[in-house]
Amino acid sequence: MANKKIIPPMPFDATAWLSNNAAMRLSFACKGLWLDMLCCMWVSIERGVMLKPIGGAYTVDELEALYGSGTKELIESLINAELLSVRNDGALYNADMVKMESIRVKRSEAGKKGGVTMGKRILAKVDALVETPPIEMPHTPSPTAETQHGAQADLFPDDLPENPPPLTDEQQRKIKKAKKYNYADYVTLTRDEYAKLCTEYGEEAAKAMIDILNNYKGSKGKKYKSDYLTIRGWVKDKYYENMNRYGQQTGTTAATDIGKPSAKRTFRDTL
């Protein structure tokens, strides 16, 4: 069975609703219709717009058949109270909910594309760029932007959970500490890992070990979860084997020689 899309709870500002004088003058039947339409618009395939589950806008006649006689007059009252608006294609919608959903989508896209830093810059522009659909009001003049905002503002909060909080200083330090750098074409280490190798084996030896691993990975196409742990494992052993064999620090061992058994030799054997 296919997973159903999880729809988050609908936010609603009761204080803004109760302080809306135009809404408070509506009949109880009109308020009840509005509450039901809000729920339908929240779960609509286009959030904030009164659309059928299969797509397409409800006509007023279809809504009257759905809710009963007198629905046309109730819808007109909701339009006059500036709670409902009519789109160019005839679809009824709530401008505040449409705006909130547009902001949510833009913020989500900004977070995916730019991460936290770029997301902050884009989010600052989102609110200014968001526009509500053009309005056509039947039998009534189109409300101005100021009156519409005054009637519908703050019913739904713009501060959505999709907007990620900024990273703390501690989180930023951890990310920076875990960042890996290329110390050779095929070898990556964090700065702390490289410093540990230099401290334990000396800088020249650390570079030689990195060179051994780099030659091997480059020629064999090998990958390791941790180059640091690989160096502390067989690469370190191969480095000291080269020291015993050649009596000098070197990282130029042929990749074909790595892993092959060799006679144990000491510094005396080279004399």
C-alpha cells in the first residue's frame, strides 16, 4: 500500500480571528461554512485554494449542492468580509493561506539549494517577492491591498517549521574541525589528522606515508573510509619496511610491490 502524504496540522490564530470585526458580524451559519472551507483549502491539492480532489475549481453551484441551499449568499458574505477571494479562473481561495504556502515552498527550496548560509540570504528576499494571485470580486469592488491585509493578516503565521534555525558556534566549530582537505591527489585528511601524523611520526615521514597511499590509490582505484586510519595501519608498516630495505625515507614504492611478501632486512643488510 502506498504511503499517504502526511499533512501537518493547520495553524490558526484565534486572537486575530476574534479581533476581526467584519468576521464577527457574520452569522453562525456563515462562520461554520468558513471553518469547513478553511479545512478543505488546507488539505487541497493546491493549498489555500478551493479545488476538487481530482483537480479543477468548485463552482458556486457545486458548493451549494455540497453544503445546501443558501450557500451562495453565505459565500458572498465571506467575500464581502474579505475572507474569501476569487481567482481569475473562478477558484475561491484564501489569500493569507496561499501566501503562507508560497513562503513555505520558497523557504524549503532555498534551504535545499543554498544550505544555511545561502538560505539566510534568500529568505530575506522571499517575503518581499511573494505575491498573491490577481483578484476578481463578483458584484463587489476589489479590496485594496491595505484592507485585504488588515482583514486577513496574521491568521496563519509566517514563521514555519521548515525554516531551519541557524547553526550554533559549537556546531560550526565541529563542522570546520571535521572538514577534510586534499594532502595529495587521492588522499584526504582533516587538519587534526595531519597534525597527529606529523606529531607522531615527523613531518617528512608523514608526507612519505601520504605519498605511498596516494600512489597506491591512484594506480589501483582503491577507496577507504578513512585515509588517516589506513596510514596508521598498513601504510605505516610499508613505510618502515622501505626504511629497512633502502635505508632512507621514501614514498616512491611501486603500487605493484604493496602487499607482496618480502624478505626481512635490517640496516646491516644494506651495508
